Amino acid sequence: MNKRLWQILAGLFFVATAFAANFVYIVNGDGTILILNAADNSEVATVTASGVPGTQVGIVISPDGRRLYACGWMAADVVSVFDVDPTSGLLTMVGGMPVSFPGAQPFNVAISPDSSIVYITFPGSLGIGMYDRDLNPLMPNISTAPNQPHGIAISPSGDRIYVNYTNNDLVDLFTSTLGHSLGGPVSSGGTMPGGSPYFVAVSASGAHVYVSNAAGSRIARFDQDLLNPIDANTDLSAPFGIAINPADSIIYVANNGNSSIAVLNSDLTQNHLPLPTPPGVGSGSFITALNPEGTHLYLTYGMPASQSLKIYDVATYTATVVNYPFPINQYGIAFTPSTTPRNLIGVQKTNDFGLFFEIFNHLQWSDAPANIAGFYIYRDGVQIAVLGGFVREYDDHNIEPGVSHTYEVTAFDFTGTEDSPSTVVVN
């Protein structure tokens, strides 16, 4: 089936919904959300989250790209839920007002891979909550008293929930239904009793869990079961936010103490120079976050500054300081989910039919984006196949021995619009 025919048939059976453009969402200290166009980091809009005063820290977009959640920490005690317009990036608050959690101090939020379950940490009083997309409770909150949960992260498979406790230097592991997977929480690796591990992050493969301990000026790494810990304090100064590149090879840590970013290998050795903050660009590095493609690193500052956002090109570590017309301290960052197929691999195989054999190239990928109709397969720049949205592999048959081919896999939506390709060379 050719590309144009697929577009026509898709239009007959589906409502046309184009891929979302790429946007960046940043929560500000005045209770607003700054929306940027990821292509050039130009300001799209600044949204006032009605009824949300004070600091917002946790912000996340659901994996399907349709909902954004922002936690109003400290005095606000609310969580704002927004519908995301996939074309303009603009936000519409669900229900017109945030959901109130009096005295609970909602700090951070995580979403299940299928976008159906919302997990929230409440260091004020409620422990850990599990909700549907509209924040209706799915079960009673899990009490973590006397521990105060702050950071929360979910494994790529959705079966492990990681939470850290800032007042007791601990990290905990739960099942997807918030049952305990361990006998109890374990030390986050900090050197100070009662240290402050504010943030936890899981690698893209799910193999490693990282916890930053601000008071101990250390970062710890565990396996997926919170076993086999290692930790490091090289060039760390009150570490807060953690970012991990898609290949799980480089860790970026925001040093709140000296306004820099530490760049570590995945085993926490320091074979990279720290990324300093130029003079006059604010203080208190807070959140560091990689865009979904892993090409640019964003850094916010938790203290007021006339230039509150810095963006690094990770290929060169050159920095762009973005100057917005309002001096507002900035905190959490969220990105529109990537629509590029991930984890593309290509392997050459052989079918042995006895009297003759055939060489073919096997492609396999994962992480289907939201709102897709299917995938286009290209060999050496020429389209060779159109696949449905549930397919994750393709065999290119009758390959000539000794010939190398470059393959591209792109996702397309119900209008035929393609996103960026994943590429692999098969020899």
C-alpha cells in the first residue's frame, strides 16, 4: 500500500489528529507555567494556574501527551490538571480549578506508562497517593509516617515505584499498586544522618535508579531492586535534580550549592568537566532535564534571577542563556513526549532452506508514540514498507551478501504526518 492510499484510508476511519509539536513546560515561582517552543525556545505563552499561589516543583506530562500535572507545593497545597492542545501546546485546566489537598504539600508526580495512573508524593501529611487521570483516588493513600516522601519515579515497565524520604536519608520501592516490594526503605547513600534526598530518577532501560542527597552532597546508584548500591561525591554540592541520557551512559546532576551541573558516567565516576554557570545568571541550580531526544540539557534556578534558564547542547556543551522579560525563579520542567521510535536495532540473519539460503535484515524497535497510525520503513532513503501502529519489527528479505544498508523508521499519524526518524546501519 502506498503512502497516499494509506492517508486516504486512515482519513475514512479515524479523526485526523496531527502529532503534537514539541513544547517545553516550566513551572515558575509565582504559580505560572511558561510554555516554550522546543524548536527555538521562544515563548508561546505563560499560563496562570488559577488558585495556585507559591512554588510549584513537580510537573509532568502523561506519556500519551494529553495531560499535564503540576504540584503546588508548600502554601498552595493543590495539584493542577491540564488538557494539552497537541498543536498549539496551550493548556486548559480540567474542571477550572486545581484539586486541593489541604496541608499535604504535594511535591512531585509520576505517571504510569499507559497514562492511566497518577502517583503523587505528599510530604505534609498524606504520604503517597494513587489516582486516575482526573485525580479521583484509586485506593486509600499509603502512609509513610514519620518519613516525608518527596521525589518519585516510575520504571519504564510501570511495575516499580521509587520514592525518597528527605528527613530520613532513605529511598523506598513499591509495586504499581503501592505495595511494598522490600522489607523497608534503604539508605540513599548519603554520609549525613537525616540527609535530604530530594530527587530520584530511573534510567531509560530501567536497570539503574539514582538518588541525589542534598545534605550529604552525594549521589547514589542502585539496581532496579534497590540493591548493589554505589555512591559518589565528586564535584557535588547539594545535588538536586538528576537527568540521564537515553543511552544510560551519562548522568547530569544540578548542584544547588554552587550553581553548576556535574557530569558523571553511569557508574558515577567523574570523567567529564562540570558545567559552570556564567556570572549573573542566577543561583541555586534546581532542576536539570534532558529533552526526549537527549540532545539538549535544560537547567532552572530556584532563586530569582533576570535570566532563569540555561540550555546546553550536549554534543558540544555550549550553553544558551535564555532571557525572559520577567525575573522569576523557575523550578520543574516537562517536555512533550517524543514521537520518534526508540531502541531501534538491526541484525542480519540467515534462513537456511537446505538447497539454498536467504539473507535478511531484521529490524526491531519499541516505545510507540501517542496518536500514531503506523510506521514507515526506509532503506537507503527509499520507502520500502508501511506498517500498522501495533507492529514493532520488520524483516527485509533477500539481502545481497556483503552489502551494508541504512534503515530509517518513522512514526506517522492519521494524516500521514511523519516525525523524526530512528536510524540504524545493518551490515
